[in-house]
Amino acid sequence: MYVLIMVLSFCLALIILRVFSFHKGVYNSSGIKSISGMRALLASIVAFSHFAHYIYSLDGQWVFDKDYFAWFSEGNFFVNSGKFGVLLFFMISAFLFYRWLDNETLTPGQLTHKLLKSRIRRIVPMFWFSGFVIIAVGVVQGDLTYSLTAVKDAMLWLLFIGSYRMGDFLTADVNAGVEWTLRLEWLLYLSIPLIYVLNRATKGKYKTLLILGSIGVIFCVAVGLRLWGKTYTDPRPVLGFAMGYLAYKYRDMFAHYKTSSLAGFAVIVLSLFSLSFTSNTFWYLIFLCCLTVIFFIVSSGNAVFGILENKTLMSIGEVSYSLYLIHGVVLYFIKQIPETLYPHSFLFYTLLSTLFFVASFYVAKLTYLFVEKPFIGSSNKKKVAMKTSPTN
């Protein structure tokens, strides 16, 4: 039922966005169009995974955690949908950012400056804005009160190294705790200047080994955060960095998939399979393999029968970082509607889901235009797809 709700409500939302010309002011035709369209779907499925958790919990007990196991089931959709989005996002990040290592015209200092400047301008303003919204919500509802601990926690959160708490206030109640992925993405960005230096020192002989080794280190750090950190972290999506790099390294081998209808059909089949088959424990490797094939095909430029080049979808992809950070806030306000005011039915949940999508997309567009874009500047108008989500 919930998969059908997502499909129907997402399609209705796209129709509404199309009617009201959502693309105006945000549509960007540069770069790899198929990746732009994919970003929209990934951010949307992550958003719906949190919405599905909410509406499912209204009628039953949520049991779809790390211990849930079924070979094929709708329950696997609940478990896998968020993982699906995050893993492919990480592949996109690697595909687009390891290409910095191919720029031989910059000194290590220049590369570090340009890379970190672009990441700070692209990531920090919207992240801080979302943080200030979270703080405002906490203050207004009375759960966030002034204390030295709360101030320290808030500062650490804004620096990407905090926990889900600011004092006694749980930030994940407002933004669904999505910021954990940004910490791992920052490790990717920070590793690139070091790899650049070592790659130059070794005259490019061990570039792939250096990259894969750095990904191994990031994976170990993520495991440590999972075991001893104060917030949720899943180290497994870090493997997506390796797959994204391999897609970039061997991109010429996959170029012929761009116009292949069979490859487009494979993307659809593998997506449905990976969302319904278990990813429990080591079965995650099958999940990883399926999504790797999907990404190899889409990164070749295959638009999956033109779906990923839809103007409205690509426009959502352009604002997907804002969507990723802000959809939890939209859901938080929807949760404030008393349950007694609406029926618990398929029709109403579909309408509520459509409202959630439309509101999230438009709030994301507004924050993109007035928070993200002023800081991005003209330097971000790239002729290649040097953009990634959820953190570009």
C-alpha cells in the first residue's frame, strides 16, 4: 500500500509542479542530465522513507529496523528506501569529485583552496539555515532552553561534528537526523587534497590504490562512529565512494549504455528488486551490486526512456540538497496536525503525501533561491557536472 501511495502522490506532485511552472528560476540543463534527474528521485525517496515511517506508525508498530528480515516484502521498502538514496548519492559524490585529481594545472595549495571554498559555499549556508530553523523550533516549543551545554552542542552541530542533541532537545525530531551523511561526505572532500599530493609525489602510478585506500580509511572511521559515536552512522554507503570512482575511471567503457533501451529497462528492474529484496547484514552486498549497475548506466547519460531528463524532475534535482535538509522540517509541521482531525485511510494518506511532496519541493526551491544560490555565485555555473547531492 505504501509503495503505491508514494508512486501516486509523487506523480500527482509532479503534475502540480508542472502546472505551476516549478522549473522557473531553478532549471539547469548543464552537466549530465540523467544524474540531475536521478538526484531528484533519490532525495524524494529519502523524504518519503521518513513520511512512510510516520504514517505507518499511526496504524501499527514500526518494526523495520536493523533486525528486520524478509527475503521479499514491502517491509524491505521501508528498510531500503533511505539506504537506496544515500548509497547512490555517495556514488554521485565520488563520480563528480574524484575528477579534481585529474587537474594537473593546480598546485596542491590552489586545489585545496578551490575545493574547500566551493564546498563551504555550497554546503554550509543551507546547513546553518536548517540548523537555525531547528533551534528556533526547539526554543518556541520550549524543549531547547539556554545552558552552556546546549550552546556547546549547537556549535558542534553547526560544525558538522555534533550529536542529535542540543541540551535536552532532540534535533532529529525536527529534521529526521539526515545530517549524518554530511560528515562522511566531508571526509571524502578532505581526503582529496591529500590524495592529490601523494599522487603527484608518486607520479600518478598509484592513483587508484591511493583513492581506494583513502576510502578504506573513511570506512574505518565510519565504523568507529557507528560503534562509539553519539549519533547514527552507517558505514556501508562509504563503499559507494569506490563504486562511484570506478564509474568515473571506466566511464568510456559504459558510454554505449547512453542510448540503450535494454540498459534503461535494467535500471527499472534492478531498482524494484533492490527496494524489495533484503539488505540485512551481508545481503547489503547484493544491494550494493544492484545499485552499482544502476549508477554505471545512469552516469553514462542514460535517461531511462527520457524520465530522468524531465524538466520538472531535473529542477527538483537542482534543489535536492535543500530538499534533503528541509523535508524533515516540513514533516515535523505535518505531524503537528492532531490525528483526530483526519481519517486513517489510503485516500487521505495519498493526499497527505502529495501535500508533503509539494510543500517540501516548494520550500526547497525557496531556500535554494534565497539561501543557497546567493552563496554559490557565478563560479558554480559549471560546464561539467561538478555538482552532487545531497551535499552540493
